[in-house]
Amino acid sequence: MNKIFKLVLCFALIIPLVSSAQNGLMKKATVENGAIPENFGKEETIMIFIIKDRKSYDKYLKKNVEENYGGKYVYLLKEDLENKKYQDKNLYRYVMDYETHSSNMTTYNPGNSLNNANNGFQSTSVTGYSYSIYDRKEDKEYPSNVSSGLFGKLIKGYVINLEAERQKNSK
């Protein structure tokens, strides 16, 4: 019974965290907050989404773009931006990519001090992803100012907002 209660409690705590990553980004990834170019969608462009040649990441990126973005786009490895085919900065103007941020967190659990060589202290590394749109024509970056380890949710939130802005401006 105790294990079931802990499992239910875990899910009850995790589900709001997962949805809050996407909701937080959707609130912050806007033109007003400087995360999306003001004129995004007014010109006929092809959006570049940077893939990483990492199966899990690329799968979530492609899934969210294909389900939520209605404009023209290509997937490229970052080094392929130098390819002659993609040098037209009017056509291939915008690039979506991320940076990673790592931090270490130390926790103390006095109950672990008896069996732990670190006297109860435990260090954990946490990696977060922070997305941005880069305007190659204007040489300007539009950061989302949100970081999370839940990259699938961040991608989805940003792409949904990009599509909304593209549709609004393409009329």
C-alpha cells in the first residue's frame, strides 16, 4: 500500500511539472518578450530547425514541428548551414536551435551520513535546454529565456507560438 501511495504521489507531482515547462515557455516565447521576431511570417521564408544527430532529440523535434508548424521548413545539422544551398539569408532566414546549461546541485541527507563517504552530501548534475530563434538576415538572436530539461515540451511550446505568429502575420 505504501509503495502505491508513493507512486501516485510521484505522478501527481511530476505531471504538473511537465505541463508547466510547456506552459511557461508558451507564456514567455512571444514577440512581446523578445523570443519571436516581430515580422515572423510576413515574408515567404523557409525555417531551419537544427537537428543534432541524436535519435531521441531529433525524434521529438521532428514530431513537434510536423504536428504544430504549417510553414515551410528544413532540418539541418548546424554545420550544414555553411552549405551553398542555404546561403540565401532572405529565403533561409530563421534558425531554431538550443544551448545547454549545466549546473550542479548539492543536497544533504543526514540519514545517509553513516554509510556515505561524503558525510551525507550528494552532488547531482542538472542539464537544461534553452531555445532561441536566430535571424540570419538581421544577425539577431531571439532567446526564449526559459530553460528546462524537458526539451520535448519546450520545442512544442515554442513551435506552437511560432506557428501562431506566422499565421497572424501571413494574412
